Amino acid sequence: MNNLIMNNLIIKNASQVVTCSGNKGKHGKEMSELHVIDNGTVIVTNGIITHVLKQGETIPVNEEYYEVIHAQDKALLPGFVDPHTHFIFGGYREEEFSWRMRGDSYMSIMNRGGGIINTTKATREATDEELFELGKQRLNEMLKLGITTVEGKSGYGLNMDTELKQLRVMKHLNQTHSMDVVSTFMGAHAVPPEWKDREDAFIDFNINEMFPIIAKEGLAECVDIFCEKNVFTHSANPRRYLTAARNHGFKLKIHADEMVSFGGAELAAELKVLSADHLLQASDEGIRAIAQNSVIATLLPLTAFSLREEYARGREMIDNNCIVALATDLNPGSCFSASSPLLFALACIYMHLSVEEAVTAFTINSAAAIDRADSIGSIDVGKQGDLILLQFPSYKFLPYHVGMNIVNTVIKKGNIIINN
Ligand code: NIG
Ligand code: FE
């Protein structure tokens, strides 16, 4: 490609420009408004959106310096933002899936040494190069599905070496891959065998030894914890772990109320964390508290589906004025999927979100869940030129064409990186 037109792109006459306009997470009713421009044109200059034009407005730049896409009959959206994944891991757990289908629960498999600990063994054994290569392949697949920014968590090392290995691999991928990767340190994902029955001491290890190194090396932006019965159980531990993380400058996330109602949403609200994730079993009080404290409720329908659990109460959360985001939760255990098409279908069919709410939840609100709502997640002047074109004229096809990938073109910082 000619140097002059790198990162310069005009997308002309898209049947819909679904702007999702805004620069912060949207609460409740605001999630229904997508600010669609019919037959609009978007211009990206040097990787940044510089113009969002209505039908008939003249193009105020010299087209010679731009690549041009004629987008009639295609809807243009912001690239999807996936704010919760565990995409760096060694090994697989296909046997556990079969056991679950036979009736075993996720927690019973974990309690007998499978689950996260199983993946931890395989991730400790994997080399940096292997993890990098696997990570690259997974990011490639996600890009094809329209995801242009992804959050990734560590938490399959549970010791110094492997946690740092996972975080360094993600940093390297962020530097070399088209995908933007936002890293989260999740040292408190499970208590590993060498710390068995010493949960307090393991939390101390994370606070005193892991946080300072990760902060110093700039290896993670956020810190997360699996706050769950029989995982991090002693209620004081999540509180002091997260408080210490905040003191090191990390943003906070919680895996909350996934399997049992455990006060996770309430704790998220008390600490005013950035996002509380899962929330399948969140209490009414917890839902009201996160709404009032603007904690983003990040819901993971693919996980509920894969675990055959009840879905989080997305409809009620929105009706209670929550900021709801969606994420895939790609990981080798509870949800080995990053299927954005299935995510839309499940969010609408089973969580009772409207199509508009689901689109908001996987663009501007999911950008807010990783504190990026000022730079991605909508088609607004000044934002990064991360865009997707659908092969249909309306965003309404996203859940309707159930489970099918309708992403035609993926644009990252004004460059076409996928053209199906
Ligand atoms: O988000 N629940 C904890 N963490 C992951 C699952 C991790 C695993 O099973 O490997 C989740 O569901
Ligand atoms: Fe998770």
C-alpha cells in the first residue's frame, strides 16, 4: 500500500453508521440509543476518526490521499471491545466439558484438582514462544469476529514466574499484533496446591511480592480476583487484595457472584471498582448498589451457556439503571468460545436485552469496562479508527442471523486488516 494512504480511509455511504456516540459508559435507558446515521460517511485520517458525515454532506478532504470503501448496503459499527478474557493459556480441558454434560458441576471438578489448577499446570510448562503463538492465533480468530480490542487476564501461573510470563506475552502481543490488548493481573484466580489451606498467606504473597513488580514493569493496568465460595472465601481477603492493588495504581475488577450469591456485587459497589463481572447470582441489593455506584456490570452469556447455568439478570440490571457491558470470557474451562455472533444471540434471547442494548454493551460500555471509553467503542471524531462493516444493511442482523459471523470488513486504526 502507498505510504500516503496508510491509516487514511473513507467509508462512503454506509447504509447505517451506528455511532454508539459517547465517551463514557451508558446507564439503563441510555443504552437504547445508538445514534444511527443513515447513508453516512466516515473518514479516518492518520488512524483517527476525523469526520462523521450525514448523507449529502461534501467530503472535506482530498480523496487522492485516502483509500475508499463504497459501503452501500452495509452497516458500519465501532469495532467490538471484549473486556473479559483469559486468552493466554496452555493445554485444553475438553474432558471437563464432557464431565459437565454428564452432570458434574464446574466447582466439583475444580475441587478435585481440575479446573483452573489443571490449566495452571499446562501454562507453567508452556514456553513463552508457545504461549505467544497460541495467543496470536486466538487474537486472529477474534479479529475475524469483529473484536478489535481485548482484555486478557493472567491467573494461570499463580506463581511469580508464570504470572510474569503470561503478562509479558500479552505485552508483546499488544506491541506486535493488530489487536489492542489490555492486561489484567489475576494472581487471585485460585489457591495453587503449594499454598493449599494458606489462602491468607497466598493473598499476602500477591500483595507484597507480585503487585510491586507488576506495577514497576508496567505489566498490567487492572487487577482482578475470583471472589467465590471455596475459592477466595474469607471475605476480608478480596477487600484487602483489591485495596492494596488500588494503592499501587491498578484499576479494579471482580469475578463476582458467578456460582453462588456471595456479596460480590455489594463488595464491588463498596469499593467502587471499575467492573463487576459474571453476576449470575447477584442479589437485588447488589444490583441496585452497582447501579448507584456506576460499577459496570460485565455479563458473560457464553459462559452461562457453556456451564448450563442460569443467565445473569441483564434485563433487570438495565431496568435498574446499571451500566451493562458484554464480554466473551474466552478461557479453556468455563467458556472456550469468543463467538461474538453467539454472544449477541444469547444476550438478546436469554438475557432479554434489546438489540440496541446489546450493541451498546459490546461497544461503548465494554470500552468503559476497560477504561477506554474516551478513545474507542464509538464512531466519534477524535476516536481511534477501529471499525467493522457488516455484510447486511442493519445492525439488527447481529443477533437475528443466529451464530453466524456477519462481519465483512475489519478496520484497525484506519487500515483494512480483514476483508471477507
Ligand atoms: O471467568 N471463574 C473464573 N475464571 C474463569 C474460568 C477459568 C477457568 O475455568 O479456567 C471464568 O469463568
Ligand atoms: Fe473470567
